[in-house]
Amino acid sequence: MSSLEVWYEALRALAASRLRTSLTMLGVVIGIASVALMLSVGDAIRGVIAQQLKMLGSNQLIVQPGTKSEGGVRRRMGDASTLTLEDAVAIGGLDYVAHAAPVRQGYFQVVYGGDNSNATVMGVTTQVLPVRDWSLARGVFLSDDDIRSAGRVAIIGSSIATEYYYRRDPIGQVLRINGHPFTIIGVLSGRGRMLDGSDLGELVVVPITSFPMAMPLPNAVHYVMVQVGSERRMSATERGIMELMRARHHKREGGRDDFAVTNLATIAHAGAAIGIGVSAALGIIGAISLLVGGIGIMNIMLANVSERVREIGVRMAVGARSRDILEQFLVEAVALCLIGGLAGLLLAFAAAQLVTHSGKFELVVSGRHVAIAMGFAASVGIVFGFYPALRASRLSPVECLRSE
């Protein structure tokens, strides 16, 4: 028989026992839907992790104040006021350092006309824009003149602009931070959690020189973000910052430093590895559910062979070869899996749309997921259908014809 005839006979045989075929196919449907959805969830998680890591900026080091002791008790990292604007300028002069952005940061009540909320406020310089890779939805960013003159101007996050300035242009509006008036000159684009847990969409950015909170020291900063020109120079730059800061703060090597340097590249690599691991684990879970369906296919194919012994004998008697019998039953198993796979993909698409329309999570079943899922389906049909097909092909024509 030709290939088309083999497939036609396979579909006819499956249609002859629709109830049994449907129940067997149910395991494949659930398995394929699980594989497609698990792969989609894994990719979505990796996308979220990648987005968060992108918000950290590329090739970054964070210089923080060290710990200090009170009453013999060491407090947490960053409580000491040991970093200054001058330290940031000195770090920016090191080889391989592209930008050094000092930051003052606090949590304040912000009043927007008749509304108010608590928001994270960052006092920054113009260096923060390339370091954080921020972009503006509208307006302009801080200028060097704003920093030098301690201008009372502010950039707000997109969530603040949407919630408190609905149908109004926020540019030119005045808000009050900790009782101080600031004029809005720009709106940041994007939203999402940053390294410190604050939301980019709910952020207020002001010049570091007009940060609305008195610092323990006149030029103290909470931390310095450093962008290195090349990823290959991260370790060398980290060592250079350590040496520079020890020299500036009169610390001996081997003693207790009053600062700490964190390499965000290690965090980024760890996050990417976690994303890949989660995606692989979810895919394996989906594959296991599909293998359970494959066991059901083997059972039904073995039952089919037992019930169709006489048919097999007749086919062999009229000239069918063992290879033809093997091909016939193997194609039936693969057809069963492919039809179940298509139904499973439709189920996966529907589930992904429901999740996406809920607005809490965006789930997309891509062409790659479809190809992987259907590849799994065909593989399961071949693997679990081969033994029943091989058993059918090895039956003796005489014994088959004698059976009732």
C-alpha cells in the first residue's frame, strides 16, 4: 500500500472504536497541553527575569557603605554614611569605568495636588540615565544645570503619571515631596521591580543636590552605581575600586573596610541560570505527563493487536509482509498521538488566552512550543507504538487464521 493508503487505513481503524480511541487520546491531549503550557510558562518566567536584570543595567558594580557598630553590635550593610560625592567622582576617573552615578534614596510622602501617596524618591546625577538604561516617555531628564543649582525639578514614573494625572499632562505640574515643591519635567517609560524592591513606575527622581532629606554628612550618598565599559574588565575594575576606596578612606588591606562592592554580573548570570533551570524543569514535568499518556497508547495498541489477530492473518495470507503490518500499527499509534497533540495544542492556546486576558500574566504559545510539543507527540507514538506493532508483525499467518 502507498503511504496515503496506510494513513487512511489507520484513521479508519481508529474511527471504528471511537469511544476507546477518545479515552486513550485524552491522556495525550492533557500531556501535550501540559508540555506546551509548561514551556510557555518557563519562557514567560525567563522573560520576566531578563526584564528585571535589564533594569539593573549592564556591566554594573554597586558600591555601598559598610557596616557600623553601636554598643558593640554591628548593624546591617549600608547603615554607615561612609560614601561621598567625591568618592563617586574619583571612581568615575578610574580606567574602564564608563559612568559612576551616586544615589541618595528614601521613602517619602508625595502630594499630587489633592492626592498623596508614599513613593520611593531617588536623588541622582545625569550619570544615572546611561547606567540604568532608563528612557523617557515624555519630557526631558535632569540636566547638569539642575544638579549644580539644586533645581526643584522631578521625573515621575509611568504609574504615577497614569494614576494621579489621568487625562492631564503631568509636565509642568507641581508635586510636594516631604513638604518641598518640585516641578515635573519628565515621565519615565516602563515599570517593574528594581533591585531594591521599588517599582520603576512608582519612582520619583530628583537632582541629588535637592534631595529632600538631610544627610548625616554634607556630601554623603547612599550608594554609587558604576558601569564598566567592558564585561571582561569587571573583575579588574572591582579590584581597582577596592584599592581606590581603601586609599581614600585610609584602610589597610586585610582590615575591616567601611564599604562593599557588589558585582551585579554574578547576579545576572545566576538569574539567567535560574530561568533556564525553571524552564527545563517545567518542560520535564509536562513531558512526564505525556509519557503517562504514552503508556495508555501502548495498552490500547496491544488490545487492538489481540482483537485483530484474524485480520492480520488475512492480510498476510493475501501478500502483506511483516514490514507492512509493522508500518500499519505504528502509523495508527502515531496518528493517535498527532490527533491528540492537535487537540492538546488547542487546549493550550485557550488556556494561554485565558491567563493573558486576566491581566496578571502574559502567556504565549509560540511556534517553537508547537514544534516541540508535536515532536514529543510523534516520538511518543513511535516509542510506545513500536512494541505492539512489532508483536503484530511477528504473528504467524497460520496461527492467526486458526484463531476465533
